[in-house]
Amino acid sequence: DTEVTQTPKHLVMGMTNKKSLKCEQHMGHRAMYWYKQKAKKPPELMFVYSYEKLSINESVPSRFSPECPNSSLLNLHLHALQPEDSALYLCASSQTTASYEQYFGPGTRLTVT
Amino acid sequence: GEDVEQSLFLSVREGDSSVINCTYTDSSSTYLYWYKQEPGAGLQLLTYIFSNMDMKQDQRLTVLLNKKDKHLSLRIADTQTGDSAIYFCADDAGNMLTFGGGTRLMVKP
């Protein structure tokens, strides 16, 4: 199984809503990542988890809150988002943070109204 | 910081070869990567090359690396309509992936 899954596929939320994005992998990878991708742009790294601990936070606003409940799951909790946060949110995993062969999920297309 | 650049757009006819180019500034990468992104989808790792290699061939894909000029290219032989996508190069300098801006490849029948 070399798949990273993400749910939901699409999400529309208002600026006062609270929602969560979910990511799952069963490859035994110990590094997991959240990226944000705006249209026609490359992915931008948001967070890195290594062995279920947050190791990198790329100065992401606190309205984005990551969580890694176990080695297979990665969540991104969203609260009080802005319309400019609308983007494709991609999850990825790799064996460890020393292995840069990252496998990406299909992404969640988020629209903030 | 690291800068990775690609041309924005490439159009080829089906059956021709495509060559997508990438330049980077930080020579401390261990590996350099090519990812493919189809519309509405995530990124698919196509291939990667160790920074001490000059060339890597994988079926229809050939990666060339000129470390002196900090230039990476991806050649797709016998390009098919299914190859239409955005192609991102990336390097791992600084212990994280830095992506180029992406090259949109359009394959005309």
C-alpha cells in the first residue's frame, strides 16, 4: 500500500466555522507533512511531524492547528479562516524526515466563504 | 534562500519528445526530484536523481543533471496525451523540499 488518503476531497466553510482535514497513510512512514498550494503555484510547506512530534512550523497562523494522533494519522484543524486561505491542502509522508522521497495525497480543495 | 526556477509552459505534439528544464541555486542537495501533478490531483513522484549522478533513465523518462551549471532536465520520450500535466522539479537542500514554479506540459494530438 503506497497510498496517502485525504478527506474530505472538497470543503466549503464560512469564516466562523471550525472544520478538520484528515490524512492517513499505512506505509509505516514516520514523517508527515502539510502543504498549502494556491492555483498555478508550487506547494508551500506548512508543518512537518517527525515521530508524531511537530518538528517544523513554517510560521503558519494559529488559525491552522495540526495534530498527529498516531503514526498513521495527521489532522489539520481549521478555525476562523479567511477567504485567502482558500487553496488545495496537500498531505505527504516519507519514511523519515531524512528521506525526501515524499508521497502525496490527492489533497483537499478548501473554499472559505 | 534556495531558488528553483522552471519555464512556465511547454507544448509538444503527441509522439515527440518533451524536455522540461529546471535551474537551482543551492548545490548542497542530496537528491533532485521530478513530480507530476494532474488537474485537481496531488503530486506524483516520477523520478529522482542522486546529486553525484549525471543521468538516470527510467523507461520513457531521462533525467540529466549538470551540477556545475546547477541545471536539471526531464526528457519524456514518445510523449502521450496522458502526459499532459504540471511538472515540478524539487531539491532537498536545507533538509526540506523546495519546489520550482512548475511547467505546464500540453500535448497536442
